[in-house]
Amino acid sequence: MNRFGRKALASVAVGFSILILLVAATAWLVLRTQEAGRLVGHSLQVELAVNEMRMLAERAETTQRGFLLDPEEAFARAFETAASETAPALDRLRRLVIDSASQVGRVDRLAAASRAHLDFLRASIDARRAQGAGATPDFRLDQNLPPIREVRAVVAEIVAEERELLQRRSAAEGRNMLWSGIVIALALPTLLVMAGATIWLTRRNLNELGATGAQLRRLNDDLEGAVGERTADLVRANEEIQRFAYIVSHDLRSPLVNIMGFTGELEAAVGPLNELVRRADAEAPALLTEDARLAAGEDLPEAISFIRASTAKMDRLINAILRLSREGRRTVQPEPLDMNELVRSIEASLQHRLTETGSRVEIAPLPSVTSDRVGVEQIMSNLVENAVKYLKPGRPGLIRVRGHLEGERAVFEVEDNGRGIDPKDHDRIFDLFRRSGTQDQPGEGIGLAHVRAMAHRLGGTVTCRSALDEGATFRLSIRRHDRSPEGPRPS
């Protein structure tokens, strides 16, 4: 990104920060406005509750005067109704002003004045009732003025306090609304500017991404071409190596056959030579030296034995190289494989060896795969045969074969309780002609190398987990579905 782009991005970031602050300020002002509105409503509720108290006092006074003028019980019942509603009204008013100590004090005074007022009115009603209906009422209208004046005075104080609060709260609400409008007015142009800048930057980035994508596609095409060329080169080189290995192995066999033939002739000549030595020793011992006797009787047979052992090993190695060369040229043919049946057939082929060593094979349910039958069978055969071959003396052999799926791959494990493999040899055992541990079993060190090469051809891997005297576990991971026939792959 150039300097102009970085400055533009920084400006957009600053603008977004300012916009966030404006939004936060707007939210705060809205909350303040809501709180001020709630307080205004609260003041109105207090005033309504105070007016209710005043209305109840006046209703009680009106019904009392009506009873004094005409002692009908309906007036008395109306008075008692108003008196009974006074206490709940006082409780509501007290709950509304509980947050103001001064208003709570005024409500207490109002309660005392209200009780005195009601007691005075109730006493006058009882006195009028005692005079009887035909008696001339004896009362003065100004007798109840002190209590009602106290009630009205306290009500006036409460209303005045609440109206003052209402005025302040209404003013605060107005100020908050004004500031909210100012902040919103500032936020709108900022939002428009930020939207325009964002759209401009987005289009600019999209254009740059398009150009970059086109460049990446060109590079990818070039890379695919280069990879294709390198792959073709590797395939040709691999084919050349395989042909070279086949030719070399084939050409090595001719002199090896000659050596083995001449070795056989030498072995055949040892018998007559030994007979001649015995006759010379019997008929003319002076003609036979000790060196000649040892050469004919010991040195020559020992040398022939060494030559035959070496040629036999050389023959096995040449055969192994030829097998690898043929396997590298074989086409992989995927097909559905029942791995349970395949491993059971391998177990059956090793039954004689298992019986001799007192070993057994446990086969857990195995997932089916689509792969090359010959390759998978050779891999599993090598792994199971090695497990049977390298058992721990004195320990009953147990080989476990299990498998499971990991996404699109199938994983198989061959575990044994044999002699184990030193951790430092976990990699070298997969090298050609390399072996680990005590060499007390026949072999050329080619089996696991072949296993790894075949696993690679099937798109998989094979690894080892083991420790000395603790057995070994070989883990094979291959594609679960390999449906396309392929030619030989580079190993």
C-alpha cells in the first residue's frame, strides 16, 4: 500500500472513531433524556397523588356538612368511604416521595393533619346523630378550619416542591434533547462522509484485488506449467532409473551366474583333489607338504563356502532390485477392497508360522477402501510378517490389526508385542538394505523400503512407533477412495 493509501486508511479510521464517539454520545444523551422524562412523569404522579389526598379531604368535609344539615345515613356512608380511601392514598404518596427526605416529612405531617381532620369530622357526625333527626343542628362551619387548613397547607408545600422539581427536570430534558439533536446533526454528515470514503476505498481495494488476482492467475498458470514440466522430468528420470536398475541387475546376473557355475565346478573338483592328497599322503608322504595338505583339506572348501554364501546373497539382492523395478513399472489399478477379508487371508497364509511360535492375530473390524489390491496386500503382508518374524523370545506373540477412518483417509495399524525397535532406528528401517537390531532372521532389508515406496504410490504414508522390548506399531494412512487408474508414480 502506497503512502496515499495509508493516509486515506488512517483518515477513515479517525473518522470511524469520531463517528463511534458521536454514536456513544447520542446513546448517552438518549438515556439521560429518558431518565429526565421518567423523573418528569414521577413529579406528575406525585402531584396527582397529592391532589387525590386533597380531593378525599374535601369529599369527607362535604359529606360531613351534608349529614349535619340532613342526617341521612347515606352521607355518613359516603364519609366513611372517603375516610377509608385516605390511608391507601397516603401510602401511595409516601412510596412516590420515598427518595426525598423533605417530602417524606411533609407526607408525615399530612397524615397527622388528615387523621385530625377525619377525627373532627367523625365526632361532629356522631354528635349530630345523637341529636336526632328533628333537632336543630348546633354547629359552626368554622370549627373544622384548623385541620383542613393544615391539610391544605401541607398539600400546597408538597405540590410546590414537586412543581419546582418538575420545572428543573423539564429543563434538563429539554437540554438533553437539544444536545441530542446537535450530536445527531453532527453525526449525519460525518456518516455520509465516512460512507463515501468507505465506498471509495472499497472500490479502490477491489480494483487492486482484481489486478492482484489477475497477476496471481498468471503466476499460477506459470507455476502449473513449471510443475507440469518438473513432474514430467521426474517421471522420465524415474523411468530411466527403473530401466537402469533393471538393466544393471540383469547385467550383473550374467557374471554372477558364471561365478556360481565355476564355484560348482570347484566344489566338484575338491573331491578328486582330496582323494589325490590322501593317496599321496599314503604312498609318498615325502612329496606332500603340510601347506598343501591344509590347502586341499580346509582352505579350499572354506573359500568355496564363502564364495557360495556371497553369491547367494548377491543373487537375493539382485532379485530384490528386479522386484522393485518391476513394481515401479506396474500400473496402479484401484478397486473396492474388503480389508477384513484381505487381512484374514494374510493370517491364513501365516498360520503354520503362527502355530510354530504359539502366536495369534487379533483382527478388529476394518474399514473398506478403494485402492490397488496388489499394493495394499503387499504392504499389509510385509507388516504382519515382520510382526511374526521379530517376536520376543519367551513371550507369547500377539499381533493386533485395527483400523478407522479419519475424514477422507483410512488408517490401519499393525501392533505387536515383540522385541521392539530402537527409536533412533525408526527412520532408517525404511531405507533400502538397512535393518535394525540383532540380525538373527533372514532378510535383505528391503521389505519396509518396499512398504514405504508402495504407500507413497497409493498416496499414503507409513510410520513406526516403538521402543525396545515394548513391541512396535506400524501405522498406514492411505486415501479411502482412489478411483482413477494411474501409471507408475515417482517413488
